Amino acid sequence: MKVLIVGSGGREHAIAWKLAQSPLVDKLYCAPGNAGIAQIAECVPIGPMEFDRLAAFAKEKAVDLTVVGMDDPLVGGIVDVFEAEGLAVFGPRKNAAILEGSKAFSKDLMKKYGIPTAGYETFTSAEDALAYLRTQAKFPTVLKADGLALGKGVLICEDLLQAEAGIAELMQERRFGAAGDTVVIEEFMTGREVSVLSFVDGKTIRVMTSAQDHKRAKDGDQGLNTGGMGTFSPSPFFTPEIEAWCQAHIFEPTVAAMAAEGRPFQGIIFFGLMLTADGPRVLEYNARFGDPETQVVLPRMENDLMEVFLACVNGTLDQVELKFADNAAVCVVLASDGYPEHYEKGLPITGLESFEGDPSHFVFHAGTKRNEAGELVTNGGRVLGVTALGATLREARSEAYAATERVHFANKYMRHDIGKAIDEA
Ligand code: AMP
Ligand code: GLY
């Protein structure tokens, strides 16, 4: 089969790497891809929001399945465009991708179906939001832009002054454009965060192994929010008892709620959970694989990923059992110093040859490209994800950090405390 992957990050590299191992797959395309993906797939220079060009390409090449990795095209309705052309595609339609595309929608859904989440109010006017903050909010409080904002639309405000500035930023200065015209003000929760990815075929859900992300740029969870600076899997805090509870109270009910709303969800649901003292609560939903969660989850997965994708598209996921190795994985992101703000690009990367043929250490490319001289150079904030497998989380962590020493570029930056929570388990 021929597969087209839409996206260009470390997540898409991990998906391509896993699909390349499937006996069902004989040709991989990726639009637009990156220098690492180009080693296993044919990269095509079409942007992820160019739906008509992507669909025309899929038709021309007789692509059997398109897999959409990124949130923007899903929320924008790429799946509907492909389906209208009779093309098979893995991912939710626009009316289901709204689970990620609108926080107000997802909060209302959870409230209506009794799915545990933080208490909240939704506002479409800055005056109303400010009046609420001045009279009723408890601090800290959480402001969330309704729409997609590159993971930066969540503001945790310690006091009224910060919250007022946050409303100005989101609703009045419109820092994220229309995404901030509606704002959710949410109760602040404390606890451990867990990312749980799942496959869904509209009716059936199959949950993958858990992971934990590290969203802040600096050690000790300091600095700005980023796309994610590293991950580990599994989360030792997400016990089988907690998983069973989430299955009954969060995972299954979410899939049933979407179906009941006439928005059957086919694709990946990513549950961002907070394990609070009062039990697990949903922090957010995403409608796609996590980045860099995918870089620790897929290396531990024993199933043929293509088989699972096809089962989702064909509505036969009930016949699939997922299998994950009884091991652990840690991914450390190598970023450009200065990310997520200002950083230099185009710097040569060396040392990756040592990973070729290595069965337990992998480098997933995020922001890389070949320059005119054909050299591998940095091309983004998050450059590479170095993943190591180990028998235990501790072993995987020390292997991942040792492997980061094998990779060189001038402004290489990483956190040194990815997986620190393991020591508290
Ligand atoms: P989100 O994009 O909704 O996952 O939010 C980004 C990050 O903000 C989360 O990973 C949490 O660390 C934090 N966060 C979001 N909502 C809350 C909340 N209600 N209470 C505490 N922290 C939150
Ligand atoms: N790593 C978090 C996300 O993909 O949204």
C-alpha cells in the first residue's frame, strides 16, 4: 500500500518510521516532511493546509491511505475534503476535530456527559470576563483561548492583575487572532499530568501506553511553554487501577458522547489528564498524536501501525488488541538555544551516523533540512528528539542522555531533568 503522511515534525518522523516497518506498506510519501523523514519517505513540497493540492497528489499517486499528523489541517477540515474525493484518510472530520479545535466545545461536552474536568465559565466579551474575574474567580486561575494557539493559548494567572493582563492579551490585543475571541476561564488544578493517546474508530477505543510530557523550556519546569521538551513512557503514576477508572469515566464516555452528538470520532484522541487528589480530570483533548509523546509511545508498540490505522478507518478496531513492550522509553528534545522565542537556524548537525542500525536508540527529526550543499542543518526550534529504550525508566533515561552526547550542533540546547519525576515514583 501507498501511504501519505501530512506533517513535518518529530511526531510525523516517528509515524513514518513505524509505518516503514509494516509489511503492508511499500511506499511512503510525506508532505512536506523534513530531512529525517526523507530517509524513509519521498517528501513532497506541499503545505499541510493546501487540501486540494494534497488530495490531487493522493489521487495522482493512487495513495491508499493518508495519515494526518497535525492539528491545524484536521481542525480545518482536511478529512472532509479527502472523503469528498473518495480518498481514505486517518483522522477526524472537521465536526469531530472540534474536540481539540474549540475548548468551549470540549468543556461543554464534558459537562453535558459528566466527564470529570475543571469547573469553568465561557466568555465572548472581555467586559464580562473581567467582571467575572473581579467578583467570582479564585486564584490562581486559568485562562484558555478557545481555538488553536500553538500550545501557547493557556495562561495560568496568580492574581487579578495577571488575569486582567491575560484577558487584554487574548481578547483585546488578539495575540492569537480569532482563537482568543472566546475564552474559557477554568479552575486551577494540581497533580501529576499524564498524556494518554488512543485509537478510535467512531465506536471503539483502544488506549495506548501512557506518557508524560515536559512543556516548559527550562529545567525545573521554568521558562516559557513550548511544544514539549521531552517525554517518558510509561508514566509510573498512571497505575492499572487509575487506567481502569479512566476507561469507565473518561475514555469510553468521550467516544460515546461524540457519537451521540452526531460527531463520530475516527482517529487519535489524546487525553491530557491531571491526576488530582479528587481523582483524574481532563485538562484537554487533542485530536492527533502528541509531539513528543509519539516518539516514546510508538517505539514501545508491538502492533503493525498500518493494521491499526486501517481498522480505525474501516470501523473494525474492536478486532484489534494493542500490545506494548514491557519496557520504557525516554525522549530528550534537542532544541535551538533560545527556543521558543528567538534562535538561529541553518547550523550543521553531525553525529547521527552512530544511530544507524542501533535497535534501542533513535533520532527523530523535527526541525531539520538539507542545505544547498546537501549538509544536514537545523531548521527550527525543536531540532531532534533522541529516544532510548531501556528495561526500566531509569535505564532509558540514562541511555537517552548518554545518546544526546553523540549529536552535535552549535546552539544545541536541552533540558537536563526529563524524567526527573521517575525518582519520585
Ligand atoms: P493545555 O494546552 O490545556 O494542556 O494546557 C497547557 C498546560 O497548562 C497543561 O499541560 C497544564 O500544565 C496547564 N493547565 C491547563 N489547564 C490547567 C488547569 N485547569 N489547572 C492547572 N494547570 C492547567
Ligand atoms: N506534547 C503535547 C502536544 O502534542 O500537544
